[in-house]
Amino acid sequence: MNTDPKSTPVSSGLPDFISLPEDNFGVLVENEMDERRLLWLVNRIGEIKLRKSAAKRGQYPDSPLFVSTLLRRFRLKVPTHVYAEVRAPLYRVYVLVLLDGSAVKVGMTGDWPRRAYDFVRSVKYRENLDKAVIALFDGEKSMAFDASSQSAAHAIEKEIKSIFASHGVESPYQRGLINYGCGGHTEWFECEAYAQIVEHLSRNGTGISLHASLTWKDHMRSLDAAAARKN
């Protein structure tokens, strides 16, 4: 495989990818910085080259493939402006309420509201995920509550799951409502428990609705601006 960056064409105009597919091209994405760097890389070298390289795992085929590993393979350095705006994560415990009122999802994240977008990602790379996520979840009832730290968020999440364990229901994946790759399939509860869950979470921090948190349009604008700077 030719990994010489000088021989790799640079696309012009808008980027080919403004969001990652469900499988992240077979690459481990742990945070927003990984996501931005991987998006930059696929738009730099193209999907075919990226997937071909990601398929080569060497003597440890089951080990995760990091974005940094791929960047070293192609001898590429991500420009600072790609990830300069990434801030330190603010950890939250969230509740996502299906629009049909059948179930609620409880979890913790350092990447809200992108965690909500995980449930609607598809091969439609240019889809406006703001519209997709609101078509799946109730934008006002779905909320995220601040936690003082990652460990605090984990503790709150664990407590909620323990208290409401008897209200557990099967994952909406079984009904084809979400993709399997989004994870968290054992963290769904009856909608009847929603009010109590929110009351419990509101004791620990300030809440913000999913509707008020939507950022996908801003994300697309930032990628367009990056493409304009490149050209």
C-alpha cells in the first residue's frame, strides 16, 4: 500500500463525510477528538484506502485500531484547527425517551449530545442528525444532568440502574428502532419510571433538554468552514 501523503489526492469543496458511519470504518473512536481526526483522515485519503488499511491488524487481529495508528501508517498529521475547538469533557447522566413512549434509556457520557446521535447514525453520511434524533426521541423529555466528574457520573448512573432494575425492558434494537452499534442495550427502562428517574437525577445536577442541546447543524457548518480554509 502506498502511504505517501504526497501521492494522495486532496478533495476540493465540501468534505465527502460530515459524520462517521455506524462502524466507524472499523476504527476505535473514544471521544470527540478521535471523531474529528478520523473524519479529517477519511476526507484526506478516501474511504477505500481507509477501510483497506483498517482491515490490516497484523499479529493482533482482535486488538482495537486507534486513529493515531492509522495516522502514523499514512505519515499524516492532523492540522490543529481540526480539533482546536474540542473542550475538556463535561460528564453527564442522561435520559433518552423514545417518542412513542415505550421506553427510556439511562446512561452517562462525556460527549452530550453526540451520544444521542449514536442511536441514529447510518450510512447516510450527509443526513441531518438533528432531524433524525428528534424523530426518534422526545426532545423535551430527553435530558442530560451535569455531574461533577466522570467517577461521579458513573456512580449516579449505577445507582439509577440499581434502583430501577425492576423496570428494565428489552432494547429497542429488537424492534428495529436503533442500530446495534450504539451499545447500551441493557440500559432501557419502562417509561412509567421516567418521572422518578428525572426527580432522582435532578438532585445531583442541572438538566438540559435534548432539544436545547442539538448541535449537528453547527457541526456541519464547522466542517464546511474547515473545508473552505483548506481550499
